[in-house]
Amino acid sequence: MIKHLQTKMLLLLGLLLAGVGTAWAETVTYTVQSKTKVSVTGTAITGTTASYSQTYNTPGQLTNGNSATLTIEDVPEDVTITGITLGVHNNKSAGNGDANATMNGTEFATLTGISGLGNSAFVDKDMTVTPTTGPGTLVITIKATTNSVYIETFKITYSISGSSVTKSDPAFSYGDVEEYTINLGETFQAPALAYADNFNGTISYESSNTAVATISDAGELTLGAEAGTTTITASFAGDDDWKSSSASYTLTVVDPNAPGTANNPYSVANAIAYINTLGSSTSPNKVYVKGVVSQVDS
């Protein structure tokens, strides 16, 4: 019997440990203090600010057509609102009202028919919630449809996914130099990607112009056979432990024997024809011309 109990306890401990770092639930309650103020108990969502307002003069009371609004700004992207409970009561049996909640203007929770609650103690009424995740602004509104509805508390239940509240920054960097230029056929010592010492995420590499250069999944750069410009980017999408990060640099490969260069100057006629074709092009604005000491500016 004792051995069987120990086995069950070990299994339970294993399940608890398996859940660490995935998601956990918290609650925070906002209690109406005045027409413009609420007090906070429980664990407020990290980084948020709360404000309260109502349209009727008596704190917490809402007559026909009047409303009260609790606004929670800067809800993080890793927070999901899973429940909202309102502490309410009516003026005897006559009062009635409705409530809803939105995230960034999109409704995700409702409560219809706040009535028949009596005029003594406040009663907890759960809103019907479709779990909704930040980032954004959470707005909870309660409105009276007949005299009177009273609101005392807004209780919010939320979950935090992963451990992103303490996410580390990989701090990707290719160094201070952002642009490199080499001649076609030359070797190029690509800058090394720097990142946090203990970073162990999967890095994605990309070249915007694979004719100029390609980069492998391991970050090894290979020059192509064409002149041109490419942007090399290293990126990480982020996970439960690390924030997203990216770094990039630009590599321009110049053909030293291209028409209009010092090694292969234009004739005067060809230079004029070339300049006339530029318009608003971003092509090089200088060319070399045979028999002309200086360059011809376009």
C-alpha cells in the first residue's frame, strides 16, 4: 500500500514538473473606489496600467443608460485572458444591465441580463469568455438598461504562456560595419554573427540575391558568379526562453571590367547613350570614357 502511494506521488510530481515553464494562471481584482479610481488586489498583469471611469455620479451605481468602464492597457503578447467575473447587484429586483469585454476593439466576452440579484450583497457573475491573447488594450464595460445596477469588482483570470516574462535577448549582431564592397573574383571574409553566450536557438540565414552570394544553414557564405548587391540576414523567431532577434549586412560585388569602368571605358558616344538611359535609375552615377581624363557625371 505504501509503495503504491509513493508511486502515485512520484507520478503526480512528474506531471507538476512537466508543466513548469509552459503556462500558469493568475488572478487580479479591481475594486471600485470612486468614479475614477479602482484599487488592485492579486497579481496585476506585468507592465499594464489600469484606469476606471463611469458616467453616473454615485461610485459603483449605474442608472438606466449609464455605464462603467475598466481599461487595462499594454496587455503583453504572452498573456491570455481566460475569465472575467463581475461583482454586481441590483436595485431590489428592478435593475438590469449587460456587460462586454474587448481586446483591441474586438469583443471576446459578454454577460447578458444582470438582473434579479437583490439589493443586499454583491454577487459574482461570470462573463462568457472566448480566451483572448494580447498584445493590446483590454476594455470591460458594464451598462445599465434599467435602474439600477451596481458594480463593485472586476476579477480577471489570465494565463501566462512559456517563460517569456523573463525571456533573454539573443542580441544578434554582425558588428559595426553594415556595408561591404569587393570586386568580382575577390575573396571576402564574411563577418561573424555574434550572439549571447548561452543562446542555443535555431538560426535562419538568408541572402536577398543568391546570384551574388548564397548562405548555408550553418551561416557559411559562398560568393556567386555575378556582380550586384545582396543583403545577408540572420534571424531567430523567438521561443519560450528567448526573444526574437535579427542582424544583417549588405555586400556589393563590383565587376571591375564592366563597361564604363576604368578597365573598360566607354566611347564618348556610348557614354552619352548610357547616361540618357539612366533617368531616375539607381545605377552608378559615374562612368569612365576613352580619351577623357576625368569621369563623366550623370
